[in-house]
Amino acid sequence: MLPRLDFHSSLRDAVLAGRKTATTRLVGELDSNSDIDGLRPGMRAAATCQGETFAELTILSIEPVSYDAIDDKLARAEDCADAAELKSLLKSFYPRAKPTTAFLAIRFRCAAAAQTITFVDAAAASLKVLGLVGDFCSPLLAREYPLAALSLNANDAHCLLTHHMLLIPWLLVVVLRRTAEDSACFALGRLRGQRYVDEWLPAAPMSKAAALAAVVAAPGVSTCALAGAAGVSWSMFSGVTLAGALLRALAIRAVAEQVPGLQNMDWITRFLIAGAAAALPLVIASLRVDRAQRGHVLGHFPWPWTRARWLLHRLAHHTKED
């Protein structure tokens, strides 16, 4: 559970709008609604109001400041006109404040409103569940309704099975479906941060270059969420994801068209070949022997149902925090 930072109801809109990026709290204050002692620069905190979480904050800095040392810069971060206005506001909360009274100036950035994070969680989980439905129904869908199969899950196996379709509609559906899921997972990592990604895939924070390389090599829930947590920009991620999805789809189609007799094989054989060919790169890229969990031979191998369960767990966990 995130440490809490409680705000008066009159300050809620300013925090959400980004006008208020700091809060000044009395040192040693006994506030049952806030966890000031648990805050550290760089970590996430839950912004609460009247017992409800309304946003997630990224703590930027925590610095001591005396009452008489409060300046206009801190006042503007507090959404006040000047230091005099901020001091007057503090007096309303702490009527016994003196010039030497010690405060903590906590600077933060509003990561996202709680509703936005819930929407992203739900979108990522829904896309993953649709993918699972596509996996279970693929023997029927890929043969009779190839576009429906690709819309539910445009994985490598489905791309191999449906490569006989016209190029343009096939390519559009594959790229859009892959980009949508990757973008939802990226947004989840960007909003939630490294702490939440670590709950599913413990790893040291990645550099932006390493995160982008991982997305290109093995796009999926884990790599896209890690890229978001690493701070990769939306424009860079979108460009890499679109280019990667396009090149990967064209490569799969080119390879499938070079396999002699693939179209003349019976459906079960084609399905088994496509599944094995699509799974092999994932096994090589995802096997993490160095971090194998006790009792799990394949360690953190991201089985599809495990990834969906993780997303659903994140959504349920956030609902409890709210």
C-alpha cells in the first residue's frame, strides 16, 4: 500500500491540475491520515482527501524549512501568490506557528488522477483477457474468421496462420492490435512506476536505451511496462512500437510464404507448426534462470495466463487502495 499524503478538500483540484506541486507540513505533526515519516524522494504516494485516494504523486524532494524562511518560490509551488499568503494559510492550519517553527517542504508531481490509473489498468487487463479468449478460440477463428482472430490476439502464431489474407487489411489489424496492447502496458508502467512493475517481474531499474531494446526484442506486458517505468517518452515508444510491429509482421509473412507446402498441410499440422514457431523466440527471450523462484522450474517465464492474472491483480489492488 502506498504511503498517504492527505489534503484538504479545497486543495484537491489544485493538486490534480498541477498548480499545487508542494505541501508544507509541521515537523512531528501527528496526522493519522498521512504517512509523512514513510515518504522518501523518488517514491510514489497516494494523495487522499476525506479518506479517499484521488491521485498518485511522485515525491521529488523533502526539505526542512522554518516558518520565517518560507519564500515566494515555495509559495508559488503551493499555489499561493506570495510567501505572505502561504504563511497566512499555514497559520489557519497551525495557529501556534512561530518564526522558528520547523516545517517540511514536500515537493511532488501529480503522476495521474486515480480515475485515469484505474482506466489504464482496466484497459490493459481487458486487452490481455481478449488475447486469452483468442488463444482458446484460435483453432476455429483463425480458419473461419481470420480478422476476428487477429483482432482478439495478433500474436505470432495467429499471424502465421492467417498470412494468406490480403496484405493491407491483414497488416492494419496486426499492427493496430499489437500497438494497442503494448501502449496500454506502457501507460501502466509509466503511471504506476517501477515499484508496481517489480511486484510481477523483480528487476533493477532499466535505462531508457535498455528498455527500448527489450521492447524491440520481446514486446509484451513486462518489457512495455518496464519501458514506461524507465521514463521512455511517449513519442519514442510509439515510434519504436509501430516500427517494430510493422517489421515483425512483414517478417512473419515473408517467412510463412517461403515455407513449402504450408498452405497444403492439414489445419492441425499448420496450427502446431505455427504455435511452436511462435513460442520458441518467447522462451529464449523470457527464460530468467538467474531469478528462478523457488518451486518454479521456469522461474519468471511469463505464461499468458500469468500476465493476465498480474494485470487483474493490479486492478484489484488499486481498487482496494481507493
